[in-house]
Amino acid sequence: MVWGLLVLAGIFAVVRFSGLLGMMLPAGEPPQFVFDPNSELPDTPNYFLSCPDGLAPRGGRQMTSPQFEASVEKLARAFIATAPDHGMKLTNGSVGAHSLQFLARSKVFQFPDWVELKLMSVPDQAGATFCLFAKSVYGRDDFQQNEKRTRAWLRDVRLLTSP
């Protein structure tokens, strides 16, 4: 019995740390979410949305985006710089594009999640804000992982953009 568990643990370690899990769980195409109050949200609880007031459709899995005392470019650089610390890789976009797309993978099983960001200036004020949509590729429920990752990521972004 113990030998069987050791063999299974060894197989899991090889598959997990060799990168095979990432190849076995393809991310597919990103969701291409449209940030608009009339957009439809997914029926499944495997997403998280963050937008300034008035830009997001009503739903239960969301928060109001904070404002940052930074330019849109500085905010974009902060998101890009801190993304790897949260298991994310930039797949599309650049600082100047004001639109960023990341592929996130869970730590243990490497399940893919897409994260889309649209950065914008705060109207009639100095500073920047964003809309974010994070959605799991697999599963009906993400067990709030997209929300937890987003909130932790925002803490790091806030540190980099503080005056």
C-alpha cells in the first residue's frame, strides 16, 4: 500500500514539474469579454469581474475597480511587472495598447484561466483605473480563485504605483 502511494506521488511529481500538466490542459482561446453594462455574464460561477461604476454588468462575482494615482502607462507597467508573481504570463498587449491579456495557471494542477484587462484614464481627474475579467477555462466553479488572485495582484500593483 505504501509503495503504491509512493509510486503515485512520484508519477504526479514528474508530470507536474516537467510541464506536462500545462500541455495536457490547453488554454484554448481567450473569452474576448466586452466591458459594457449590457454584456452578458457567464452562467457558471467561474469568473471574476472588476470595473469602475457604470461600466460593468450587474452580477455577484465582481468588485469596483480602484483608482490609482498613476498614468495609464505606469499602471500597465505595474500589472505586467507583478503578473508573474501571481502565476500569470502576458500573452497579448503592451504598455501603449491599454489592453492586456494574461494566461494564469493554478499552482498545483496548472488549470488555465484567462485574464483580460482594459486600462483607462479616470474621467475629469488625474489617475487611471481598469476593467478586468478573469475566467477559468475548465470547471463550473473556480472556488473564488480568480477573485483571490485579482485582489492579491492589486495589492502588489498598488505598491508599485504609490507616489
